[in-house]
Amino acid sequence: MSRQKGSKGQNLQLLLTAGIGSDHVDLNAAAAAGLTVAEVTGSNVVSVAEDELMRILILVRNFLPGHHQVISGEWNVAGIAHRAYDLEGKTVGTVGCGRIGKLLLQRLKPFNCNTLYHDRIKMDPELENQIGAKFEEDLDAMLPKCDIIVINTPLTDKTRGLFDKDRIAKCKKGVLIVNNARGAIMETQAVADACSSGHIAGYSGDVWNPQPAPKDHPWRYMPNQAMTPHISGTTIDAQLRYAAGVKDMLERYFKGEDFPAQNYIVKEGQLASQYR
């Protein structure tokens, strides 16, 4: 097994994420060194999809200002209602439509909203028909159609900074954005500026760049935000699945057995397709 000159991990063989998302690992370096990188694929997808749906409703119904009114002892229904809407009839687009994106679209169907998705791969026609979502090949063509945009794409070299000032400008004025994927997909100051101007009417998520977020991170203080620490995929149920998945893969590893194919991010020097 080869290692780059100067590497300190001479005996390192396996990098295992207890959860989902391996962008904290230099995947290209791991592949070049012949390492195995794996994660517990699917362990928290339900948790994150449910959290995304909650955030959509929080933003659409202008929930947080009402909550803050109660805490501060105020009572101004009109001050909340003027920015509160029904989800029914709105257009929701997901940027990326893997496991989490599909689960979100399935959960949106009972709300009778219009759903769009952008991804490198079109989903199976039967599933697409069942979910009722429309494929959008061109991201920039999809964005102006959406009242709500949900980020569900992994962080890669191609998606880092994907939503910069210019791309945000292509979104509908007053758009609501939910991002539980990765903070670095968004350009930090561009999001803060768009929230301040009202171009983004609401932004909610649990991912930041960097993490933990410093006290002066602009997303802490920008208007119309509903941010939390990185918690969406860490329910008690998800943690039980993390633990079971890690235990299973370690047992397989020490027995010389392969992991489930979908758990590999880097195997034998090859990156999984979504990270290339």
C-alpha cells in the first residue's frame, strides 16, 4: 500500500465515517494512497428528510417571528400573517436528488405542491411518476421557477460555492432556501447579503462553513434565518443506526469481508461516482 512522501499515517488503511458525508476527508489523497473510505450510507436519511420538511414549513408559515413574539410578550397577528403562506400550490425544487432528496419529495406529495428536481441522473420513470416530481436538467432554468429550494447535493469540487451571488440572483425574489447538505455549497456572504436585501425571504439549515461556526459568522445575525447547529441527522434513532452500521463494517473489515457496496466512498483507489 503506497503513501505520499511525508505522510504520518503509514499504517492507516481505513477511514470510516460514523454517519453520512465524507467531505472532511481528502478523498483524492485517500484514493491516491489506496485507502478505503466508507460511511454508513442511509443511516440518517429519514432524519434529514424529516428535518428538511420541518424547515420548509417553519419558513413558509413565518413561524419563528411568531414564536419570538410570544417570548417577548407581544401579540401582533398581522405582523406574522403578512409573510405566512400555505405550502399547497407552491413550487419546491431540490438541488440533488439522492436518497434524502427522494424521501423529501415523497413526503411533500400530500401537501399538493409542485415538485422539481435537478440531478446528474434522472430517477427511474416509475418512481418519478409515483412521486410526481419533474426532472430539470438545467439548474439555472429550474431556480426561477421555485418558491422554495432545498439543497441535497454532496459537497464536491464542482458544488463548492455553487450558490454564489450570481446564482442566487437567478432565484425568484422572495425565495425560501433550506440547506442541510453542506455550508460550503453556499457562498457565505452572498447568502447573508441576499437575506438582508430580501431576495432570500428565508434561509434555514444546520450546516455552516466552517464548523463549528465562529461567534461572528454572518448567518447567526442575518434576518429571516432559522439556523441550528448541525443536528438534522443526529436523532436518537439515527444514532442507533450509526452505531449498528459502524459495528457491522468493523466486523466485516476484520474478517476480510467487503462492506455493502453503497457504503464505499473510496475503494481500491476509485472514488464513488458522486464524488468525482
